[in-house]
Amino acid sequence: MRSSKLLAGGAGGLVAVTAATVVAVLGSAGTAQTKPHHWPPPRHGADRDTARMLQEISASRIEHSVRALVGFGTRSTISSQTDPQRGIGAARNWIKGEFDRIAATSGGRMTVALDSYLQPPASRIPSPTTITNVVATLRGTQPASEARTYVISGHYDSRCTDVLDTQCDAPGADDDASGVATVLELARVMATRRFDATIVFMAVAGEEQGLYGSNHFADTAKAAGTDIEGMLNNDIVGNTHGGQGISRPNVIRLFAEGVPTSETPAQAAVRMSTGGENDSPARQLARYVEEVAEPALHHVDVQIMYRRDRYLRSGDQVPFLENGYPAVRFTEPDEDYNHEHQNVRVENGIQYGDLPQFVDYRYIARVTAPVNAMALLSLARAPVAPKNTRLITAQLGNDTQLRWNANPEPDLKGYEIVWRYTDESRWTHTVPVGNVTDYTLKGMSPDNFFFGVRAIDRDGYRSPASFPVPAAR
């Protein structure tokens, strides 16, 4: 049997410090499934800041946000936009107020905007409707990286059984006040800190009607040439009790597509001839999230799901995928459909409806920190994944030569090559190669392995892996 023993990485300062602090704040949920890791921690100064950031995540503040959103009665996209107490307009104004208060702590680095457009009548939109995303942008502070953007979102609209019913109560505690609360809490703890790249914290509308808000944002970003290197969608991340009594409070599912939604015929031809169905940008992002989040707290198991979304469902990550952006979706492990898309009622002794009493606020806090927090701060502080990464196929041979473009960051330390056997799903080996843009792995046939290249800065932050394409030079 071949060994997948790791050549580099393992536990270190970041694991020890952050595990202790987060367990103390959020509590233990039992021992999660363990997986091998090869992700060395950043230097100790970064460890202390990370530990403090994770410690600041508050389950009670998350609960306050969820209950505040539930308090607007309904947040249907086609409900009232002018009633100050009830409907999506009141919820929108409350979210913007929260973001405005958070932005005031950022030293001018965070700005808040209402991203609105008029949606003509369409599927689930019976009349012209203004759809508004609430967007808080924390500008990156490194000139070489500030244009690089990461988006984290949850949707603030809700629905009843009939998606066109605007009069019923639609509390939407789990779907998706839980995701919005995650975004708000991360914005609060990150606004006071500096990151190389730009982070967009977003609460979107129109999701339940057909992903209208996220479609508008992603399409607009693509048209403007915005460099979105990763999108994390948090949708239904608050319930630890699924149907039939299932409970897995230490697991979060992370959905990541294989074959890219935006793949061109030419790209498909390369993929079919060389492989790579499991190495899409979304899969690389998912691997990254798992590798930086799980070592930080051993009581959370990030369970990567090899599909774009659940059966018969969709989410706000999809418009980003359609526009060629890497995007993934977090969702609780076992959904209870009595508490999703249901009118609030008691029937045959069963309580239906997406009510706040069915939300586990400590679980949302665990999803927020370390999972989303570690992923987001690592992405925004790390170098960008190397560009134009190629596997040189000029001639037959049993060596593997890789080339890539030099990274632009002034604090770049160098690069690593990661690799795995073709029947393995996660990177298992790491080879440090220094600050070069051309490296040959002797005696390693490209036929037998998959490879990736990632960049490292002087603080030890690593980029996601860049998957090479075959090239003559």
C-alpha cells in the first residue's frame, strides 16, 4: 500500500492557540472526524491576532441578529419596502444600519452601499420590484492586492410555502438569517483589522424568488472586470437537528462544483484529455477552506460535497460560478424540511415554520469561527494563487516541469508545489521550491499525479493551489 504520509506541514502554533481560545468561547461539540493536514501556520504574531479575532466572535450577538431579522415578520422580496416595521424594506434598513455602525470602527477602510436595481416582471416576480443588496466593502491595504476581492454573503429575504404569499409570517431564522448573522459578525470583527486584499460583506435579496440579487451583483462585477478570487455563500447554517432526529453539531457541508459551470468547449477538451474534473477553481477553494479551518479547531469537520448544490435546490454561489468566479456554499449537514419554506403552524402536533427556537446559535458561531473567519482572513492576507500555471508537455519523459507567472506581492517569500495521486481527492504532499517560476520534479511522471502551485508570503500565509494546464512552453 502506498503511503500518503505528508512531507511538510502539520500542527503548530496557530493550531494550539486558536483551538484553545475558540473552545473556551464557543464550547466543545465533540470530536470531529480527523483528516491529515499539510498546512504550516503563519508566524506567531499572526497567531495572536488570529486568536483574538476568533475569540471576539459572539454566539449571543449572532442570536441577536437572527432574532432581529425574524422580528420583521416577513422578508419576502415582494413584501413591503416602505413599512418601517414589517417587510423586506424594514429588514434592509436594519442591515444597512448595522453595517454603518461597523464601518464607523474601520478607520475609513469600510464603505457601505445599497446595490439596487428594478427587476421587471419575471418568474416569481409578479410586478416590477426593486431588489436591493446591502454591501459593505472593506478595502485592502496592500497596493498590489487591493483590487483582488473576496465576497462573503447570506441572503436576507425569506418565504412561506407559497413563494408569492406576501402576507404570511415568514421568519426565515435558519434560511437565511443564520447566514446574514454570520456575515454581520465577521464584518464586525474584521473591520478593525487590515487585510492585503478587499473583502465584500453582502446581504442579498431575491434569492428565494430566483437568485435575482446575486445574479445582479455577479453580472455587474463581471462587466466591470472585478477580480473576484473567491466567494463564500452561507445559506442555512443554523440548525443542528435534521429530520429523523439526526444531529451532527460539529459538521458543516461545503458544496463545490467539479466541472466548471463556465467551462468553454476548448477547456472541456483539455479536461477530458488530461483529467482535472476534481480540480476546478471551486474545488481548489473548498480544499483551501478545509485546510486552513479544520486545524484551527479540531471540533469542526468541513465536509466537502462534490456537487454544485443540493438536489432540487440552488444558491447565491451559482451566479458567481456562471460568471467564472470560484464560489462555494456552506450549509448545515442535515436539514429539517419542517422548518424550511413552511408556513408557521402546528399540524398533527408538529410545529412547522423556520422559527428561531430551532436555531443553534453556538453552531452558527462555530461555522463563523473558525470556518468562515479562518478562510476569509487567510485568503485576504495570502498572496494570490499563481497565474498562468502550466505543465510543460513539449516532449515525453518521466519528469514533471511546471512554470507560472511571478506574483506581484512585495512580501512574497516563494512557492510550493503540491501533489497527489490521481485517485486521491486532497493534496497529500508538499515540495517547497523557493522564489522561482520554473521547477522540475525529477522522476515524477505527469501521467501518475496531479499537481498544483501555491504562493507563500513572509508571514507564512499561503494561496490556494493553482492547477496547471498543459502547454508547450
